[in-house]
Amino acid sequence: MMDEEVLFLKDIALFKDLPDDKLGKVISIVRKVTFRENEIIMQEGDVGDTMYIILDGTVEVAKSLVLGNLDDESTEKNKVFTRLSGKHHAVFGEIALLEESKRTATIKAVTDCLMYEMKKDDFLNLAAKDYELGYRILLNLSRIVSARLRKADEDTVKLSTALSIVLQET
Amino acid sequence: MMDEEVLFLKDIALFKDLPDDKLGKVISIVRKVTFRENEIIMQEGDVGDTMYIILDGTVEVAKSLVLGNLDDESTEKNKVFTRLSGKHHAVFGEIALLEESKRTATIKAVTDCLMYEMKKDDFLNLAAKDYELGYRILLNLSRIVSARLRKADEDTVKLSTALSIVLQET
């Protein structure tokens, strides 16, 4: 059973380059949780300390933006929606491993879901006992977060450009 | 001499909670470099693998935004300017420790400057030999980057709001 669980984690960017014994330690601090179809898993703006890994099922990510990006699958004005599923071993809420912070999106189960949850304190305690594990996970996590920062910076420039054009025309 | 250098690093958020012996190891991989008044230290868009810590002097950070934020010290349209100095033990370019990536701002020396530079490979090699050091620095770095991501997300929402208001009025 452990082997199958370790195999699942191997495909997750957050656990890239972790040897099997470290993945086993990761398994030791996660807990399996289930969510029902339509259940809200986290609410944008709430403070959280839990990361989730989807094992089975699909969730919808809704992020408030006063103006939605029409190229995306926006079905409601002022929100951007994306979907994540167990098929892609999707992870969400990983910034909560670093510090308690406000959720930046609302996540809703669109099917019944099975997930691993990992708590910030369990991760930080494990990392402080096994610095190699902590180092490797944080190297992955900080690369993921810095890629997102680059994307957010690009969005800012695009939005500023749009605003500048509109203001010049009026 | 080492003590004075270690003392300087203690005030830097990136090295928070590092014991003195680890700070000594950090000192062992940095190199002192100087820049002349008006010299460009890094150019927005260029790829870099170096982080800088200002020991003495002041730099100007210029970030291209098609629309500058008028509340800031914008002195030129389409750019935001801020200043960093040795007085506050300022650090810049730290995302380059994670991976070679494009600089997100242009940094110019506004006075003669003395700095420490740290190269990505030297940092990653040191961290792979001393995982505790790597873990502690990456925990600080990932918290710094995630705070910036939060700020960038807030900027996106503000800009979207402004754009939405302007579009409704036209």
C-alpha cells in the first residue's frame, strides 16, 4: 500500500527529487479526507493552514476578479474559474504550509472527492527533524510560488496596458 | 571581521533564524563587489543568477508598468521607481537563487555602492551540503516570495476594478 501511495506523490511537482524514504515520511503526516459533491473546501479570504492533494475527483477554483478574463472559462462575470482533478495529481493551498494566510480562491468539490490533507505544523515539524526533506520540498515550493509571481507580474503589466489604452481613448 | 559581517547579515529577512555558524558559511560564498554612481547593476528582462545585498550606497529600482502608480514616487510615465539602501540592509535579485530567471526590474546605482553578491550555484551547492542552512534560507525566501505574490494579486484586483469602472463609464 505504501508503495502505491509513494508512487502517486512522485508525480507531484512539490515532491520532485524526493527519495522514496522521504516520500514515505510525507505519507506519514498526511490524512485522507473526503468531500461531497458541491461541498466548499475552502473560501476565498478565510485563513487556512492546510494543503490538499487530490487523489480522486474534481474541484472548481473560483477567484474573484472584478473583471474576468474572457479567454478563460469564465461563466460568471467578475470571477475566473478553473478545474483541478486527481487525474493530474493536483495540489492546492500549498502556501498555507509556509504560514497561515488568506485563501486566494474558493474551492468547491464538483464531484465527490478523496484527498490528502497536510497541515502546516505537521510539515514544519517534520522538516525541522529532516532538513533534507524540508529543503527539497521548499525548493520546489519556492519555485512554484516564484513562477506564479512572474505570471501575476505579467498580468499587472497587461492590465495596466489595457487601462492606459482605455484612458487615452476617453 | 567575521563577527561584524555576521552581525550585518542578522538583520536581513532572508537570513532570519540562522545560527551564527550558518551565517559564517553564508559569508564564505559571497563576494564583495562595487558599482559606480549611475552604473546599471541589472536590466529588466535580462536573465540573471545573482543576488545582491547592499552594504553601502543607494540604488534605484525601475519597473516598467505601462501605467505608473501616481501615488508612488513616479517621476517618469510608465515606470515605478523605488530606492533601496545599505542602511536597511536591502537585498534584491533573490529569486535568482532558485533558478535563472528574467529580472523583473532595472537596478541602477545612484551613489557608489558596495555590495555582497551571491551566485545561485554557490547557494545551491552550499545548501545541498548543509540542508539545515538551505531549509532555513528557503523558508525565509519562500515567505518573502509569497508575500510578494499576495501583493501582486491585490494589484491585479485593483487594476481590474479600475478597468471595469472605466469601461462602464465609456
